[in-house]
Amino acid sequence: MDGSHRFRNRLTELDALRGIGALCVLVFHYSTRFHELFPQAAHVPFSFPGGNYRVLLFFAISGFAIFFTLERIGNVADFAVRRAARLYPAYLAAMLMTLAIEYLARMSQLLIGPGAILANVTMLQGFAFLPEVDGAYWTLTVEIAFYLCMAAIWRWAGLKRIERVLLGWLAVRWLYWLWPAMPERVVMLLVLRYLPFFMIGMLAYRIWAGQRSWRRQAPYAGAALLSVATIDSWDITLAAVIMLVMFAALIRGRLRFLSVRPLLWMGGISYSFYLIHQHVGFVVMLKMAQAGYSPWASFVAAFLVALTLGTAINRLVERPAGEAILGWWRERRSSPVGEPLSGRT
């Protein structure tokens, strides 16, 4: 492997896959989840099941993309600040906006208590087993746990031999299968339910970056698939196989046809869009149903509202706030000890 891929700073196909995943999750929530929560309301005459498959795709993409951060940091604090800058501003904006819309619409079925809301401000509510402001936020608990694990691996084991660490990690997952009573917080912190999907992305990145060959990665990919096949259902196993094939195609450049402007744009706003789409969309669909509009009109309106708010959060909060936090951090790290930062004492 000549490592030439390393000069390609960004895989646009990843953004396209994010965009596709976000759209699929929205369709699942609006066509299936909405009817489950509000069976009395008119709904579109189809169901798009398996929303969890799209979430598993997000986890695999995170496993691939985490190296873009890990290979550029100097210490764990760098990693923590970069992840916080990426996740928190948009999350806080979307959470507050969702709460405001739910309260204004008097959607008591979607509201949670004050204590749980305060916990949601920290983004750590999942670890305390408290409800989320929006049900879609459960994946953030998984992502944060994954980041904690990867920071620990980077700090204590390094990335050069990460495949061996991943094999040991899978062994803990099999232990969980044999010991179902393993403490839930341990299962959550070690992302044992979703580890193989993160692993698929990580193995693929190492090949794409020219650090490993397919032949060397094959035993570890096989172990990941075997872990899914022995612990999870057949459909999840099929999803894992499809994702491994998908990342193989990505590495070989066979997914470049996805890099079209609408999907790339959707991928660029996918995080903010994902954060705001579910409960806000439910409010729009329920209120329009009560007003007598057709389910299709409600579906389209909810999508357009989510798209508009997601774009606004991305442009007005996610990007500028993230850049400001990273700029502050770079300034802080470059300032000599004992000197004020930008005139501040």
C-alpha cells in the first residue's frame, strides 16, 4: 500500500452516506414511529421499518472518521475539545428549540420532567438512565461512550496495533453474551452492543489510509462479523455484511457516484438535521392532522420544517460555534504560560 489515499483529506462519499442515513432515519420516524406514538392521527399509508439499520451505518461511519481526529491531536484534552466543539453547540441549540416548540404546542406526551431536562443539558442523561428531550438523542450516549473508549486506547495503547485491541474488545463483547447480567453501565461505556459496527469503520479506515492491507484485516473483519452472527439476529448480521461490502466499495472508489450535490449538502447538515427532525416533525404532523390536512401534506411539511431548522442550526450555530471553540483552544494552547489570552485575565 503506498498510502496515497492519505493525501485525500476528505472522502465526500462519507458525507453522502451521512445524508442518505439521515434521510432514511427521518422517513422511518415519520412513517413508522409517528404512528406508534400517535395511533389516533392520520398517517402516511406506508411503513419504513428498520430505522436501527441506518443508525448502525452512522456508527460505522464514526468508526472510520474518528481517525481523522485521533491522528491530529496532541493529547486527550485536544480530543475532548474537538469532540465537544463538534457535538455540543448544535445539540444545545436543537434541544432548546425542541423544548420550546413542544411547550408552545402543549405536547405533553413528548415532554419530560425538569430534572431530566437539566440532565439533558450535560449530554450525559443516557448514562444516568434518564429520558431524552428527543428520542433520537440516545445515539449520542453511544457516540460519547465510543469517544471515551477511543481516547483511552489512543492514550494507553496507541493506534499502530489497534487491531489487537479491537480483538480483545470483541472478547469482552462475547463475555457479555455469556454473562447477560453484566452491569448495564459497563455495557454502555464499552459500547458492547454496537462495537462490531464501529470496528468495521475502523478496519476500513486503516486500509484506506494505506496502513494495512485487506489480507491483514480480513481476520479481524471476520471476527467482527462472527461476533454479530453469534450474538445478534440474522437481519443485523446481514446489515453488518452489507456495511462491510459498502466500505470495501468506498475504499475502491466505487461509491463516488454518490457524491452529488444534494446528498453532499444533506450530509453537511446531517448532524443538526438529525438532532431537530424527530419531535419537531411529530408536532408539525400532529397539528396538521388535527387541522384536517392530508397525511402526505403533513409528512412533506414536517420534512421541510426539519430541513429548514436543521440548516439554520448548522449555519448559525454548529459551524460558527465549533470554529470559535477550536480557535479559542488553539489560542489557549499557543499562549505562553502566565500570559493572558486575548487581553483576558
